[in-house]
Amino acid sequence: MIQKCLFPAAGYGTRFLPATKATPKEMLPILTKPLIQYGVEEAVDAGIHTMAIVTGRGKRAIEDHFDISYELEHQIKGGEKENLLKEIRSLISGCTFSYTRQVEMKGLGDAILTGETLIGKEPFAVLLADDLCSHEGDSVLKQMIEVYEKYQCSIVAIEEIESHETHKYGIVAGNLVDETDDTYRVTDMIEKPDPKNAPSTMAIIGRYILTPDIFDILRKTTPGKGGEIQITDALLEQAKQGKVIAYKFKGKRFDCGSIDGFVAATNYFYTNIKKEK
Ligand code: UTP
């Protein structure tokens, strides 16, 4: 069983400056909900109720979001606006949230290692809130947990990208294991390769299930691409032992860390809400 979800949320979000100067990127809203709330909802859909969030300086708004705001609650109590807080209230009462701070932003791998204290020695999910996923059936994380239950090793969610975009992603190579569930046994993975060096066009998105041995591997992982400690490099160590499965998820993903992806997500969710009304 996967019981905890780790949210690395300490990055600077420089692509969204100046908006992210004093506001965490994870708090940028798609319509009325911040990105991280969509992430927590996805984890809950997957049956997870323990949220472990890696933050950093200037990220206090995330903690405040998942807490009661007494003055505000008092102000709108009994009014029709109270309904707007229904979803967030149910997350606050149904989940626990714990936090730790990454002191130096040394990369996603380092952020995950910082989260070890909140996770312990059990397999866990990792969700990057700026990769917003929408789904018709099961959420992406729920789909991945099913894959984990079958293979009992680390799982990365992947999607096919255009070949000129490989420099933005971790790219995997692998052998098809099962056509019916779109799974590949990973044989190689490279962080942000140039198209000419990319082993495929299968890109890792911000959803992982990791086995806890990843922490020991991360401790030994030296800075890679961009001088950062890369989760892709640590996962490659597991892949060499045949212990990483890549899964082509069902659903739609928006890279909300980029302006184009953020606008596309906003339009998509807005159109869907209009259709529902
Ligand atoms: P990004 O690569 O999107 O970096 O991180 P970023 O700093 O958030 O954004 P840009 O590129 O400057 O615009 C991917 C994920 O890893 C987390 C980020 O918060 C994001 O969820 N991260 C990254 C950390 O938690 N710590 C780090 O040191 C780096």
C-alpha cells in the first residue's frame, strides 16, 4: 500500500517571475484553486491521506492554505460563499500535512532526499504540483499505484513528446513489458538530453512511485545536469537492476511551470466547467 505522497515544492519557479517572487509557484491558481490543491486532490483520489510537503523560504502560503483561516471562516459563516471553502475544508479534515524545508535548492533529487524524514522506509508517491493532470477515469496517481501493485518496484509516468522537446525532460528507453497496461522495463534514462542524444521520445512527467532504497542512492548521487542532484540519475541506478517501470498514463497533462502550459490548463478547465453548467 502507498500511504504517503511527497510534494517537492521548494523550487524558485523562475519561469514565472515576477509572480513567483513572493508567491510560491504551487499557489498559482488554475481558475480558483491553487496548483497544489489539485495535486492533493489527486493523491486523495488515489487513496492517500498523508501529505508530506518539501518547502523552502518564502513558501509559507502553502502551509496556510491547508489550515483553517479563523477570521475568514467567521466572516463568511452562514453565507452563500461558505460553499466555496467546502473542498479545501474536506481536504484539511481528511488528511494530515507535514512539512520540511529544503535549505539549498540543489535540485529535485535533493528535494526528495530532504523529504526522507517525513516518509521513512516505505514506498511512496511523488507528485510535482506544477504538472497538472486531468483524467476521465482513475487519476494518474491511482493508475500508477495499480501498476506498482503488480511490479513492486519504482514507477515513472511517461508520455510521448515531440523530439525537439527532449531537452526539457528526463527521457527513458525501455522494453515493452505489457501492451495491455502500457508498461516498459526501463533500460536507460537521461536528464534533459539534446534531441540527437535522446534514447527515445518517452518523457517522464511529475508523477513517481519510489521504493525507499532511492534515499540511499540519492545520498550518493553527485550533481548532474545543471549542477543539480537529479532524480533521473538516481532512478538510473535502480533501472540498471531492472527495478524501474515506465507507465504511459491515461489522461492529459499540463506543464503549468511554463506559461503556455499554464494558459492551456486554464482554458481547458474553464471550458470543462462551462460544459458542466
Ligand atoms: P522545476 O524544474 O520546475 O524548477 O522543478 P522550479 O525551480 O520549480 O521552476 P523554474 O524552472 O525555475 O521555473 C520541478 C519540481 O521540483 C521542485 C519544484 O518545486 C518543482 O515542483 N524542486 C526543484 C524542489 O523542490 N527543489 C529544487 O531544488 C528544485
